[in-house]
Amino acid sequence: WRFTNNRIQVLEYQSSNEDGDADDNLHLIFNWKTAHVKNVSAADPWQTKMPAGTLDKLVMQLALLFELRDGSTEFQYPVPHEGRIKHYRFKQTGKEKIELPMGEYNTLVVERLDDDRDRARIWSVPEMNYFPVRFLEQKKSGTAKELSLRKVKFIDREAAD
């Protein structure tokens, strides 16, 4: 990806998961001149028109952090999904103090709003430049995924030079 006009512009995205479905095995090429995104993976090739600001699922997380840092509280991102553009919507829904192995932190809680089946929440720490420290996805089926940061080390570039 590249940063152009104060926005992220995705160039290419690739994911691979032997146990996953077609959406877990993608190779997307973003053509900003024609405004199309193309999945060139052999398993499920497709192409679709994309609006300005289209992101991939991974860079979407980074864009959300940039916008949190800039003071936004509501977020919407167009993302290619199974041959179409899906609009992911998030909103900052609160603040929570959470305990992690590395200490206690005041966090901003962001929730995904566009999915009736699954619930996703992200905890970001303003004092760590809005770095995400916890992610929780709860599926209607009862399956849950939770990621929590155990350790982080920030290096001061000026001190390292």
C-alpha cells in the first residue's frame, strides 16, 4: 500500500490459509486507474468495480487506528469480499480500563456495526498511539476468537540513530 493525499491506497493484498474458504485464500490486485479490484487466485478468480477509499481487511485495521488518532468516532470502509464490495462500519462505543499482562490501560472500545450475525470489538490505547491491545470476535454460532497483546516494545528512532 501507499499513503497518498493523507489516505491509504492499497496496491495488492494476499492471504493464504489451507483450511480456509475462498475468502481466506485471496490475491487481490487494486487498479486505481480503472477503479477495479481483481482476485487473481486460481481457486476463485473475479473482478469488481471499487469506490475510492477501498481497502483490504488488513489495512482497514490500520486506517481505523489513524482515524481514531485523528479524533473520529465513526468509521466506514469499502472492502472487496467474494467478488463484491462490502462496507464495514465501526463506531467507538465507549471507554474501558482493561488489565493485560503488561499492565492496566485506559482504552477506547470500537465495535463493528454492520454484521447481525457476529460481534467484533477492538480495544485501542490512546497513550500507545491508539495501538490495538485486544480484539474479540463472537460469532452467533458461539465460536469466539480473542487476541490480547502480551508484550510490546516501542523503539525511539531518534535515540536509536
